[in-house]
Amino acid sequence: MTLWQRIIRWLDERIGLTELVDTHLKGYRVPSEAGVFYTLGMVAVVAYAIQAVTGFVLLIYYIPHADYAFHGLQEIMRKAPFGWLFRMMHVVGSNMMVAVLFLHLFSVFFTGSYKKPRELTWLTGGLMLLFALLFCLSGYLLPWSQLSYWATTIVTAMPTAFPYLGEYVTRLLRGTEHVSGVTLNRFFALHVAILPPFLVSLMGLHVFLIRRTGISPSPFRRSEGQAGGYPLYPHFLLKGLFMVMVYLAVMFFIISFMPTLFLPAEANVPADPYKTPAHIKPGWYFLAPYQMLKLIPNKFLGIFIELLLLGVFLLWPFLDTKEERNIMRRPLLLGVFLLTLTLWILLTLWGKYS
Amino acid sequence: MRYILLLAAIHILSSPALADFREVFEREFLLKPWAGAEVEESVCVECHTSEIMKPEYRHVAEEWKLSWHYQNRVSCHDCHGGDPEDAAMSMSPQRGFLGTPGYTAVPEFCGKCHVGILRNYLESGHGKALKAGKRGPNCVTCHGSHGISKASIEIINDRLCSRCHSYERAKSMKQALFLVEKKIENIEKDLEDLRASGVYTEDERKALFRTHAEFRALFHTIDVSLVKNRTDEFTKKLDVIQERIEETSSELAFRRNFSAFIMLLFAGMAVVVFLLSKTYMD
């Protein structure tokens, strides 16, 4: 008996490892038509894990103080062993994680996988997307560059469009009248201590709900495929692993050949509260709501519409209760979906180039 | 839904009562961050560009806006004193207003900031001639006043120098300066390239600025042999900066190659996993 077999046997005697693998990996079936789009959730989990690990490394060197944050980060980039690699993975990874979450969201919507009995799965997923965006918002300020300072000024000013509570929310986020060292401390605490347990809990709940309700079969399947679907291991996990490898290859492509894609010139200038740079914009994922708020003349109406849309997004499974899951058989819903997607893209581009 | 819409309608209709939040919103969100660079016009500029100003003084602010001083946020009151925020007291001696200096006082006027240059200038033939007989050139003679450009070796030219003396001596000074100036120009370009690649180059920029300022100050002695003797010293200082730039450039090349290698590794693994998954599917 080899050492490996002895370890397996030791574990098997204590925790029933073989039974666990047989039941939850080999015995768990996924729909036979589950393609690469079904693996986006798995990719998102890996993306978050990459953010956590690279974040831990950055945490070793990062100093959350307005006087040291920017220069400390430059030291990480230039002097810490492979600090540049971890920082670039963290920066590029954060953007790619949001992109993967958006894709996951679209595929779930398109396949109608949010319908009964999966309403709670959608809700937890939607909340996870919001938490991911909060991660991005709080992390954006930490480099304390001109880009981070002024982009945070824009985003934290957005709640002021909301009467009564708006100013309070902005003040709560900033800690002071303007973005300052106090804001940096708040965002740092939010980024590394407050948000992670919430996100991990939501992730656990999301996975639990998926296990309880099972992976939703595609409404577009033409044949039944393999009866009972494929086992999670190795079939589906290998598909997921393939997508994770693609994700990592794309990430390193950006780091190698487009290192300034998410780090424009202003990201290399220390924050200066007295010098407002031209053309500062929030991250690409906030550009659509930012542009929408700019376009609507009544700012309260603007923020109200945005909050309403957010509510509709989160509670969509409870609003769309029709049983038909195939969006192709629901032209109105398909039209609204495509229109929303087109508007989002247009607003994002408008926000970027305006 | 209708309750939500009703609530929205009440809020929108009562919008005049919400002037407070709107004011904050416009100040914080609408105007400041994306209206372009924040330009704070001093009362000096306001007055000098208005109709009430005599025509011969109106061009001053426009010239200044094209100047190197403007780009480096050196404003009217930094040289002329006075209060840039209070029109009534803007030209009050109590607020340190100096006005326009006399011809021989110009070097000290500029030398408040350009200390090293003033020292060398006063020891030079130019400075001595000015102080002795009011006939030597002052700073404005060569550099101009409000529309001042970034100093460059090109300022030494036949047209400008031969207004007072023959160009020959100035030419030999220009030749002595050429190598170091050229080197400085190249380093500035390299630093700009590094900046565009996402590298923070402030330390190198500051080192270059110090060396450059020191070298320019030396030039104001207009002592060709002194400049020639000290060229090696400045070249060595610039070499140190150049070396750091080269190190950073090779580090960038290493980073690109390293992450490209990892990219290929993951791309290869993706192919392997894909083929493996196919065998399971079959």
C-alpha cells in the first residue's frame, strides 16, 4: 500500500472520504447540456479566491495612511519581491471578476434559471454582485492616487442626490466633508475586514442553495442528452477548470501586454485634494449609472430610478413569475433584456468618452 | 408599485424644498469632478482681462497663461505680492504688493525663487555690468517676462545675443552646454516613456530637476571654462539617473516576459484540460 493510499484510507476511516466523493462529486449529476456558461459561477469563486490571496500579500506591505499609502504602493511595485505581480493580479483580477459576474448574471437571466425554485439563489447572487462592486469601490481608494481620490469623490457624492438621507450616507462613507485620510481608513476597514465575511457567507449560502435545488437545466436543449446528466467530477469540474485556465491566461495577457488598461496616468500621481484633474471617471462598472445620473435633469429622480432599477434587479424572480423559461418564446422579455443590455453598453461608452 | 410612484411624485413635486441637497449635489457631483481642471482665477487676472484695464496691460494675463510659470502654478502674487483674493487689497503694500520692479532690481525679483541662478548671475559679467552701469542684461532681457517659456539651450542664439555683443563667445558657451543639455533632453523623454508605461518616476524626475537646475545656474556665470570643467561632474550625475531608468526598463521587460510566460503556461494547461475533458466525454 502506497503512502497516498494509506492517507486516503486513514481519512476514509475517520470522515468517510470515499462516501463523500462518491455522493457529492461523482454521484452529483449536472445537466448534460451544461456548457462553459454554466461554469462562470465556479470561475467567479476562483476569481474571488485570487483576489483574497493577492490581497493578503499586498496587506503585508500596504500602509493605510494618507501620507504613506501611495508611496508604499510604489515600493510594493518596485521593491517588494514580485510585489508588482501580486498588485497587477489584484488590479486586473478585480475588473475581470466583475466582468465574470456580469456574464454569469446574463447567462442566468437568459436561461431563466432564476425561476422557481431558485429565487433565493438569484437574490444571493445579486447581493454578491453588489458586494463585489462595494469591494471595487472601497479598493479603488486604497492606492491614494489622483485617480482613486477623485473617482471616490464622484462615487461617494452620488448619494447626495437623495434628499434627507443622501448627505448622511455620503458623510458616513467619507467620515469627513471631503474624501480624506478618515475615508481611507474607513474604506480600508470595509475592504479587508467588513466586506469579506459578508461575501463569504453569501457565497456559502449561494452554493448551499445550488446544491439543494440542483443546477437548472437549459430551456434551449433539443434532446435529453445523457440520461440523468453528467457527474460533477470529473466532467463538469474539468469544464470549470478549463474556464479557470482561460480566465488566468486572459489575466496574464492583460498584465503582459496591456498593463495600463486599468491603471491610467492619473493612477500614477499621488492624491492631491487641491488639484482636480480633468477627465476623471469612475471604474467602467459604475460608468452606466454615473452617466445616467448626469443625463437626468432632476437628480433625485435619477437616483430614485437607479434605486428602483436595483430593487427590480434583485427581486426580479418575484416579479417575473411566469413558468415559461425559454426567453425565445417571450419576445417582450427578450426585447426588454436586449434593450437594457444595449442601453447599459451605450451609457458606459457615453460615460467613458463624454 | 403605485405607492412607490406616489412617493416619488411627492418628492419630485416638493423639489423646491430640497434646494439644500441639490446645492451640495451640484457642488460635489455635477461641477467639481468632471468639469475639467479646476481653474481658480485670481482677482489680478479678472481685472487685467477686463475692459477697465488699460490696453497696454491687458495682454499680461493672456501671456502668463501661455507661460511655463502658469503650467507650474506660479501665479501673479507669487512674484508681485499682493492679495489675489481681495480686489480692494490686491495691490496694497500691506499685503506685500511689490508692483513692477525697476530695471536693476529685476534679478533680485526673480532671484526670490531662483536663488542659485541669482548668485551665479551676480558674479557674472552680465550681473556686474548691470549693477555697475545699468547697461547689462537682466533676466527679462533674455527670458522675457510674463510669457516666459521653459528655459532651453535655444535661448542662446545669434538674434538675441548679438543685440549686445558678438555671438562668438555665446556660441562657444552653447557648444559647452550642448552635450549635457542633450542628455537631459533624452532622459526627460525616457522618463515620459516610463510614465506612460505606468511606472512612478517622481524620484528620478526630482533628481533630474535638481541636476538640471544646478547646471542651468552654473551657466549663468557665463564662464565657458567653468562650464567645460564641470561638465563631467554633471554627466556623472545624469548617468546615475540614466542607469536607474535603464534598470527600470529592463525590469519592465522582465515583467512583460515573465507574465507572458505564465500566460502561455495557463493557455497550454487550458488546452490540456480541454483535451482531457473531451476524453471523459467520449
